[in-house]
Amino acid sequence: MSVLKILQERSKNTCELCSSTEGLRQYTIPPSLNENVANDILVCETCCNQIEGNVEVDPNHWRCLNDSMWSEHVAVQIMAWRMLQRLRNEGWPKDLLDMMYLDEEALALARATGEHEDESAKIIHRDINGVILENGDSVVLVKDLKVKGSSMVAKQGTAVRNIRLDHENAEYIEGKVDGQQIVIITKYVKKTS
């Protein structure tokens, strides 16, 4: 059975964050790159667009986290924690965060994207032109890159879609080139629209 089918079954075809039944899709929580039941959740288009920053976050939409933060699925708990962290300046999310419990492993994964840090402390990834990079962006290589540990050369002009940011180093991103997951230095990429 596919990961999507398992997610649909476990969620009864509803968004695992807000319970919507419209525009559902599989979402792999960053920094995971592997699609599997432990790393993925089923979300609606509204939640997904706000999580990925495609639209402005609507704090009232996320009042649903009062319920979903108690999910038995760790990936759902992690996304609930991250969204509550983003909204913590609203007031009400702080109360929910005080009630929420994640074990050490889940908390470490939840913190991997830096949602809990103040904006001034976050690591900012920039491409060769200084444009800020985000998880899920697409970039193009601006020069040929020899991939360490292999005979592969990633050619200039190669598009890398759905990048993941290294949350410990502003100079590193990860992405797939020719089906192989590689680490790329940000000064060798240009963000595409």
C-alpha cells in the first residue's frame, strides 16, 4: 500500500491538522526527504500553503491545533508544535505549547527547522544573488559541481527542486540531482521563481 493510501486511511480522508476534507495532499515534514508514514502527514491545501509560506498565515485557522496537537502520530504532533511556535506571539499558542509534550527525539526533530528561535537568531540561507532560500524552493546550479564521494558531476543549469535547508549551516542545502540526494553549497545556486 502506498504512503498516501495509508495516510488517507489513518486520517479517514481528512486533513490531520484542521480536519478539512478539501484539497488533501501528502506532506513530508522537513528536514525529512524520504516519504514514509513516520515522516508524512495528510494536509489540506490551506494548511500546506500556510506551512510552506506561500500565503500569509491566518492565526484563526490554526486554532484547530488545540485538537490536532494531541494526535497519536508523531509527525502530526511535530507540525502542530512548529505552527504553534510560529504563532506564539498571538498569545493563545503559548498556552497550548505549555500543555504539549514531545519526547526528546520528536522535540529534536521539531526544532530542526528553527521555528522556536527568534527571527534574529535564525540561520538564513541565500543564493548567489542574496535571495533568501526556503524549504521547498527550486534552484539552478550556476556552475558544474563535482559530487564528493562519487564520480558524478552536477552540471551547470541543472534544476534542483524541493530543496531542504541545513538548519545548522547557512551555506548548505540538500536536493536531488539525477535521483541522488546531495549537499549543495548555496553560493553555487540561483533561486528560480
